[in-house]
Amino acid sequence: MSKLILIKHAPPEVDPNVSSEQWHLGEKGRRLCGPLAERVKKYAVSEVVTSAEPKAAETGQELAKLLGVPTRVQEGLEEHDRSGVPHMRSGEFISMMELMFRRPDELVLGNETAEEALGRFQEAIDEVLAQCAEGTVAVVTHGTVLALFLARHNPDRNGFLLWRQLGLPSVVVVNASDFRIEEMIEKVE
């Protein structure tokens, strides 16, 4: 495998009374899966692997259906664990995220540090690649873990700025051997 397609899920239906890891894909998110499939079909994706969180799993299922390929869930691809964190105003949340990216070894927000989330995500990506020796795999995941992973393997990129750049949905094509960014579509519309 020479390429790995990393996808931030499509827009969920936001419910401030429900923890974000339980949000489902919204109507707009389902509609954007068509343009998302159009953007990635040139890579001849052979499988779509997703996080277990509904918004990512549903994005992956829609994408796989449109591409005519199988899909499966891989444990460890979930977002930075913020379960139990109450819904915040946008500005407050962005400030907390910036702090988390600056202090990756400290527990700033949620139930795991940025380094813990990155370690879990890296192990999951390594497992995905070990199971998909041939073809191109698309991984549907979440913004924070995706930005942490990309910044680790692309030291010229700032993780917080990547997090801010990646829209819903977005696509990052990386080299499967060193995870260097080859193409980035900041927002599929």
C-alpha cells in the first residue's frame, strides 16, 4: 500500500444534551458523503475503516456504500476522550483545545492527554495497515486525533492549526510508509 486516506467525519447532528461521542450523522452530513466519495474515488479505495463513534461509523458506511467497498470498525480510532465534558461555548472549547495541543503531556480536557490519545490512535493505524497489506484504505476518524497524528509525522505542521483547518468532512492523503502529507482537502462541499 502506498497511500492512506485519512478522513474527518461529515457533520453530525449536534445535541448539547448528549455527549459528542454519541452524536449521529446529520442530514447535511449524509448529503456530503456523495461529494466525499467523488473526491476519494480516484484513489481506488479497497476498504473503509472507521472509529466506533456513530458520526464516523455512519460517514464510513455511507462512503463505503457509494464506493462499493467493504467497511469495518477498528477500535482505537475514536476521538480524544472527552466523555463527560459538558458542552462548551465555541470560544471556550477552542481555547481549551489550543491549551491541550500546547501541553500534550498534561490532562487538560477530558479523560486522556493528547499524548495518550495519539498513542492509541497510532496503534490503531498500525493495526489497520497490518490488516490491509494491499490496496488503498480510507480511515474515517475525528479531528483532534487526526491533527495530533498528522503533526507528529509532519513536524513542519502545527497540530492546533491543522485541527482548525480540517472541516467536516475533510480528506488528508498521506504516504502509508512515513505518513507525510501528500494532499489535503480542508473541506469537502
